[in-house]
Amino acid sequence: MHKVLLLGAGKIGITIARFLSKVNDYDLLVGDVDEAALLRVGGATGLGTIRLDSGDPAALAAAMQGRQSVLSALNFALNPGVAKAAVAQGLSYFDLTEDVAATRAVKQLAQHAKPGQIFMPQCGLAPGFVSIAAYNLGRQFDKLDEVRLRVGALPTFPTNEMKYNLTWSTDGLINEYGNPCEAIYDGKLIETLPLEGLEHFSLDGIDYEAFNTSGGVGTLCETLAGKARMVDYKTIRYRGHRDFMAFLMNELRLKDRRDLLRDILEHAIPITPQDVVLIFCTVRGWKDGYLVQVTDARKIYSGTFLGESCSAIQMTTAAAICAALDLHVSGQLPTSGFVRQEQVMLEDFLKNRFGKCYSSAADDVGAGRRRIEPPCFVPVSTNI
């Protein structure tokens, strides 16, 4: 059995543990500093747990002894330290971060990887699956023009003024809303402002908006620089949400007081397990002499997957990193060094026992997946 250390026993960590425990192919040890969280994981899965401060290099090294891979479901700030320990101990490394700086640090550390050891950050939904899907569309073209990625994790039943519920890491959410965004314009890598580039569209009778956020494009802009005229990533929300967040982040300057903003959001905006994930990847380019556009569009609801009841964001995020681990163990990924999401073949991902949660052919009916017709995105403002 492949021996894995899973760091982080929060909402996503416990879902990863539950999924991996279902397949009986992994010897899994779960580490977290929170004993209550470890008790929940142990009670839900029967897996081994260890109280561990992941910010302590010596404790990390000890926990990694005898393990072959480490999966981080921690706060992004801890990931470079985990990757550094993985380098020293010879473990392959996987994380869920959307943080650009943390990913760059992991990429630098990956230069010291040993044969058979890979470093694969950003293994969630966005960044993660969305880059796999978009790059797969791009393979069909002789020459690329535009690559547009749009993703949202939304409450199924929005009731508050912000039309939003917390569905995952609050720190990660604030990071997305407050940090510079990567894009390609006229073939060159650029940075754009978060919360700008507003678009409106409707789908199934519901009004949505999309706007720039940081990190969701992963390494795709770096990969496609000089190969596509335009690449951008935007987050989908219900219409009106962006204005509230712009007021908090920019007018009240809470982007500079992120601890305070996190406290406000976590005490005012409830968590919901009833959510839906929307994914749109649209690619335009030349094929056989014609200008062609193709789209991959998916909608995934909260429900049951692998016998586990979970929110859509838990399901898609946890399943994606489990699929990455599975593909590594089965030899379907590059064998050493830094691995980008776009190096994963979409067909391999969707055939995987975890990755199939993104497929309309998945056999867990309760998850409510379906392919959908993509909307028409109408720009409201453009700041590039």
C-alpha cells in the first residue's frame, strides 16, 4: 500500500480522508494541530491520526518518516515549509493552494526532487481541474487565440444581501479577492486587478456575474505565454456580490486588514453544505484554416459521492487531489520534478475513480452532475 501523510483535518481534509479510506489502496496517516478535528477524522474513517504542528520542521520530518507522499490541506502559508520537508525526506508532494507566491516557492523546491519524486501544487477545482479541462480543449487547435476560464462555488439557496455563503477556506477567499491576478494579453504575461473585469450572464433563469480573482488560473498563463493571444480567469458569483466585496476590500481598505475581514466574514456569513459548482472553459482558435470556438461546461451539486454526503466544493476539491495522487501512483503523470495541472490528460482524469465526480456519466446520482449549455458572457467593464 502507498503510504500517505495527509496534513489538515478541516472541511476538505476530512473529505480527502474519507475518499481515500474507501478504496483500501492507501496507508493513510492524518496530521493536524487540532485534537478535536483529529477525533472527528478518526471517528469518521477509523484512520490513524497524529497531533502535529505543521509549522515545526522537526515535527514534520518525524511525521514523514516511512511515508511516500504528502497531501497538504493546510493554510497556504504553511505549504512551502511542507514542500521543503518533503524534498529532504523524499516524499512526493501535493497541495490545494491558490496562492501564487506559495506555488512559486514549491516550484523552486521541486528543482531538488529525486527520481520518482514529484511536486504538484494546485490540485483542487480552480486552480486544478479547470486548467486540465481548458488545456485539453486547446489541444484541438492548430493555433490558439483566446482561453477563458470561469468557475464559481455558490450557495444553492442564497438568502443574504451578499448572495453568498462560505464554502471553503476564508483565508483563500480573501486571497483571491485581494491579490493581483495573472492573465495573458496580446500574448504576454500581465497582472490585472482583482474584482475588476466585470461580466454579466444568465443561466437556467439565474443572473450571474464574473470578475477577476487571483490564483484560479494556476500555471496555465505561464504555459500558454506566447502561444495564445489572450488567457484570463474569473470567479462566478450571483449578481451584486462583487460590489459588496469591492466596498469591503477597497473602500474600507480591509484588503490591508485581512485578519479583521476574516473575523467579520466568519461571524456574519454562515457556512452551507448546499452548494453548486459551475465550470466554464471556452477556447477559441484556428483549426484546419477556420476560426473555431469550443466550450467545456459543467454543473455539480452537493450530494453523495463514494458513499459520502458532501458539499459540491468539498467533493470537487477533495476528489481532484485524490485523483492526482492516484494518477501519480499508477504512473500516469511525469515521474519527477514539478508537475503542472495542464500536464494531466482530461481523459485519464475523468476515468479515474475519484476524478469521475466531474463527469456527467458518474454513477453517484445524488451528486447531481450535468453537462450544460454555456452562457454568453457580456462585459460590463474591462480593466486590463
